[in-house]
Amino acid sequence: MPQLSISLPRLDARGREDFMISGSNATAVGLLDAFPDWPGGRLALVGPEASGKSHLTAMWAGETGARVVAARDLRAADAPMLAEAPVAVEDVDGGTLDEEALFHLWNACATAGNGLLLTGRAAPSDWPVRLPDLRSRLSSLTPARIDDPDDALLSVVLLKLFADRQLSVKPALIGYLLPRMERSAAAAAALVARLDAESLARGEPIGTALARDLLDG
């Protein structure tokens, strides 16, 4: 009888207890935890794709009552309302940004005395912003940088990615994957997704044999 392939829902955990602090992110976490004593009440959280920026932003928002908005959704008319509480704007250098809206939000937060957290991949001075007044303000930001994960953190990232998909794997699999994969959280997410899909297609559990076939094939 053919085995059914059932894709289980992902359970993304975003609390502080679900975030592992290591050498690659400890400085960023420390700067985030220093709120509200950020220089000028503002901070930039930067790092590679899938490095934990959204997790840390959600964690900070949950602990401070901050509002979170994607840069692509930011509108100038919303600035006064958003600035009534601390605000996080995610993915500022993602390619879609109303620069006037961010400039208005910056000023509104300053007037209201509320914190502003901005996230992106590159340093704020490298964000593709043309508005001179906004560009000068962004260049003044203190960057809290998340680096690519070390072995300890990458192991936890892999285990969390599997757990988010309700998958239980043996430590031997993690040990097999670490020296054979690209050293980034984004690569880990892509690899776990491939292993999950291949496991469902073959109807067999995720283990070292499956990983070997996938990585060597």
C-alpha cells in the first residue's frame, strides 16, 4: 500500500527561551537588551538572511510592547500612530522603502520619546537610501551585528529548524551535516527543507543515509 506524504504545519518558536546566544550574536543581544538606553533611542540590528533578526525583533517587541512593521508596508500617514509606542521596522534595505515615511517615523519617535529599531542585512551606512536627511541619520546609527553562526549555534539552528517542522533527528545527523554545509542560517533552512521534502517523497525517516544521498547526489 503506498505511503501517504503528509506535510505537517511548522511551529515557529520566537521566545527568548528559544534563542541561543553564542559568540556570533552575543553583542547584538546585549545591545538590544540595553533598551531604552540606546544612543539617541535608536538601534540598527543587522546580519545575513535568516540569522535571527526577526526572532530577536519579535522577542524585543514582546518584552517592550513595541510595534513591528515591514519596511515595505510603512506609510508616512501611519508615523504618528506607530510612534505612540516603541517601533521596529524590518528589512529596511530589502528594496522597497518609502524613505519619506521612514524619515517621518524617525522624527515622530524622537518627538514622542519612543525607541526605534531598524533591521537590515548591511550596515546602515550602506543601505540604498537617497534622501539626504534620512541617509545622514541612518549613518549615525549604532549597528548591532549578527554574524554567521559558529558550530555550536549552527547545531541549535538545525535542531530548531527540524523541530519547527515537528521532526525529531539524531545528534549523529547534525554532526554529519555541519562540516558539509554552507555556514549560514539561510543555508541551514534550505537544507532542512530539502531533507524534509525528500523524506516525504521517499517515505523514509530523515537520517545520515538520506542526507548522504542528498548531499552527494
